[in-house]
Amino acid sequence: MLPEIPEGVVWSILLLPIGSFITILMVTRPYPKLSGYMTVGTIGLAFLFALWVLDSVIASDGQALPFQSHEWLTINSPVGHDLVVNLGLRVDGLTAIMLLVVTSVSLLVQVYSQGYMAGDTGYSRYFVFMSLFTTSMLGLIMVDSIVVLFVFWELVGLSSYLLIGFWFHKPAAAKAAMKAFIVTRLGDVGLLLAIILIWVKTGTFDIAEIQELAVAGLISVNVLTVFGLGMFAGAAGKSAQFPLHVWLPDAMEGPTPVSALIHAATMVVAGVYLIARMFPIYEVADDARMTIAAIGGTTALIAALLALVVVDIKRVLAYSTISQLGYMMLALGLGGYVAAIFHLLTHAFFKALLFLGSGSVNHATNTFDMRKMGGLRKVMPWTYATFLIASLSLAGVFPLAGFWSKDEILSDAWGEQQALFWVALGVVFLTAFYMFRAIFMTFEGEYQGGEEPEEEGHGGDPAHPHESPWVMIVPLAVLAVPAVLIGFANINGGVEHILAGALPAETREGLHEFQFNWAIALGSSAIAIAGIVGAYLFYGAKVLSSQAVSKAVRPLHILLERKYFLDDLYEGIFVNRLLLGGAALLAWFDTNIVDGVANGVAGTFRFGGSGLRLLQTGQVQVYGAMAFAGLLLAGGLVFLLNPL
């Protein structure tokens, strides 16, 4: 057991990537390799400190470490509450798990980026943004004030905008960055209103204090319901829940290591973290909690169906992430706090592995189009082996990590809401099917030739694909270990114990205690294997024709190809017609009414002035004569009105 961790060391976890951000921006930007080493070194040290935090939290049974909060801003009010914003850290079981996820995945992604981004003209700029991204996420999960959390929440959004649009000269990347920024802002409006509401009702931004007031019954259920739904609106934007999920597949325009970080450890898991952090509120506000469960189940299903038809390997993984985030939200909505965070933990490692594996494939073939791949198992054995491990873990095959966390969610669903249980079970089949569809199209069969390099995949030769360099392979191999083993962390309730310690005692007593269910485990495993076999029949052995099935269910296939027409709805109707049409109407009103009135008034004075200016000759004798004439006129008027 390590000695008790000093508060300064915990602050260093946040300050180290900030230091990297500032140093690269101000000093090392002209030296690209040094910028990369700076990022790796600082996040590596933060990872070691995160392990120390985890050790200290385990020693405290998951309860918050006694760190002091410092007053940052106070605004006195003559009426109502004074606005007080404190800056401090809340480090408990939930924080420790999230710190482990963020620092470990970020470290491996930064190492991988040394090879993947080699030769890119924006190499230093890339690591500036990545340092800011990591800083933002670490701040979000560590602070104890909901308003300071919102500051880091918005910094996460800014960082994702900068990284999704990293290759801003590409129209698709610039558009995707803007789409992600705007869609997530829609959800953030709800989050901001929720923060204002809870301050008006309680006079505090302190997360622990809000939780205590909620479980003590000192905040009305109606207020907590509205507050909880507002929080979920923000979470739905960040974690790409229906109907705000449309930005995430387009975000694949960013560099692949960015996609790995977004999907595994930063932006999209921020929403799940937020709902988990506020879990005691949802235990009181049942209506808000069940809304989360219903939307989570819907998201898990519709995203898994979309993953069946896309041919871009990164977009398959993007829809997979949306689906798995739906799984986590479903669990939280059904009271499965531990199951949701446990799945977040396991998902972080195998999803990061899958994205980095797709980047390795792109590095060799210069394409993400699976139709232009095939046969890569022979020339990329390390990439294939690690990608296969991650796919099996995601599919929930025993005894890999995903099996354990998926079964906890299924068990919670079975005990709480069986309709959602059957939805979740159906998603198990779809997940196994679309992941092994990707494997058979990418690694089996004959190589289809790739394509000439564009932006990603520096150094790849599409004519002769080869294994990626060691700096990319080592992170894959390291991630494969937790993708297999991290699920065993909760066999004896270890994860459950430290996560429960983060909750108030009243909420902790009502937590679901996981009981291994052989029927669910065997049934879900059989369904996962059925999905793998189905994918093999269609895309491996090809004894069944996917084209024939597509024709047989043509309307459904069109619906999935067009992504449920949501992009058409948002861009075609809301943006192009309502927003742009409304903007055109306002422009007409401004030009013809507002400017018309202003120009009319100005024209009247201008017309009058144009006549009066004729009186201005510039000749002194004329002015004198006019003054004398005026004097005579005035004298005459006085005489007439007041005769002698």
C-alpha cells in the first residue's frame, strides 16, 4: 500500500497536461518531435499519479479523500443567494476509475500518434490540441463544483471541435467539426439551465451538497426531475444519444488517434460520467431516470442497426460507440450505476484498441473503405490479432472483459425492465454481427487494392500493405491486455466496492448487488456466437448473399443507408429551410423595414439640408447684407407689434 497521496500530487494530474499545452504552444512548437515527447512525458507522469490516487481511494473504501475546496468567486446579492463558486477537487471511487481510464488511454494514444502523425505539417499543433483535450477531460472529472465542471465541459467541446477539424482545409472536416460543435451546444443549453435552476433552489454549486439535499428530501421531486432532464440533455449531446447522435459518425473526419481518444476516454464518456456523478438525484427523480433508460435502449438499438450497412470501418466503430453508450445510459436509467461505469471501464480499452487498429489498417492501405481491403491478416498479423481480441471483447465473448460488464447490464435490465432487457439482448447479436462483418471484410479473403494516399496513413503503400511500425503496434499490444483481463476486476466486487463508496450512504444502500446469472450468461454468449456465425455465413464463407437480403428488405435498407433520414430532417428542414429561411426573412426585414425607416429619416433631413445649404455662399459681404436685412426685418416686426 502506497502512503497517503498529498493534495498537491492530485492537482499535478490536472496541471501536467496544462503545462504541456502551454510549453508546446510557447516554446517547443518549432520542434515537432520534442512537442510529442513533451505530451507523452507529462501524461505518463499523470498516469502514475492516477495509479497512486486509485491506491489511496481503495484504502478509503472509495469515499472522497479529504481535500479542501477554495473560494474562487463571490458575488454578493441584496436578495436571494450570494453566488459563490469554489474551486476544489472531489476524488472518490468514481473519480479514481475515470482518472485511470483517461490517463492510461490518453498515454497510449499519444505514443501511437508518434508514428501515425509522423510527417504531418501540423504535428506540434496536433499535440497542443491533444494536451488541451486531456486537460479538459481531467478537469471535468476532478472538480467538486458543478459550475466549474461546466467550464471544463465546454473546453472538452472546444477541444473536440479543434481536433475533428484538425485538417481544416478539407471541407468535410471543417463541416464535421462545426456539426459536432453545434449539435452538442443544443444539449448544453439544457445543462446550463439545469445548473441555474439548482442554484436558484439551493444556493450552492457543490456537487456533494446537492446530492445530500436531494437524498434528504430537501429539494422537491419536480425540481429534481427538471434538473435531471436538463443534465441529461447535456449528456445526450456529449454522449451522442438519440436524437443528438448525428454528429459522432461525421467526427471520423479527424485523425484516427483523435477518434480513439474521443470514443474511449474523453468527450463521449463525459455524458455517462455526468449522469453517474449525479446518480443520487436520479434515484429520487424516477421519471427522469426512466427517460434515460428508454432513450439509452433506443440509442443502443438504432445505432447497432446502422453499423450493419456502413462500409467505412471507422464509422462502423462510431456507430458501435453510440450503441454502447446507449447501453451505459440504459444501465444508469435502470439503477445499474456500477454496471454502467464498469462497462465504461472495459469499453474504454477495447474501443481504443479497435480505433487504433483501424488506424493501423489505414496506415497500410490509405483507406477506411472495407470494400478496398481484404486479406490483411496475412501481412498485418499483430493488427489482426489485437483487432480480433477487441472485437471478441466488444461482442461479449467469455472470458474477455466485455462479457463481464455486458452481463451486469443485462442482469440489471432483467430485474428492472424486461422490455429493455430484450432490446439489450438483441443488441448483443447485432454487435457481434457487425464487428465480425468488419473483420471478414478487412482481414479475410483477397486484398482489393486500397487507394492512393490523401491525408491519413502517412507512409502507406496501397499496392503492398505491411504491418505498422513498432511505435503503433506496442500500444495495440498493451491495450489488448486489459481488453482481455480488466473484466476480472469486479469478480469479487472490487470495482463495485470503490464505486459505491462515492455515493451518499442512503443511495449506497439501494444499489443493485450483482449476482452472476448463468441463464443470462449462457444465453447472451450463445446469441453473440450466433452473430459471429451469421457474419461468417454472409462475409466469410459467403454462402448467403448480403445483396440478396438488401434487395428483399429494400425499404429497411434505404432507411438505414439514409440514417433514418435524420440528417435530411436536420439539415434539409431545420437548417436549410427553417434557420436559413428565417435568416433570409430577418435579412429582408432588416434591409427593407429597419434600414428603410432609418434611411427615410436620414433622407428627409438630407433633402431639407440640400435646400438650406444654398444659403451658404462663403462671401462675407453677402452674410453681412443678410444680417443687416434680418436686423431691419426684426426691427420692423418689433415696430409693428409695439408702435410708438
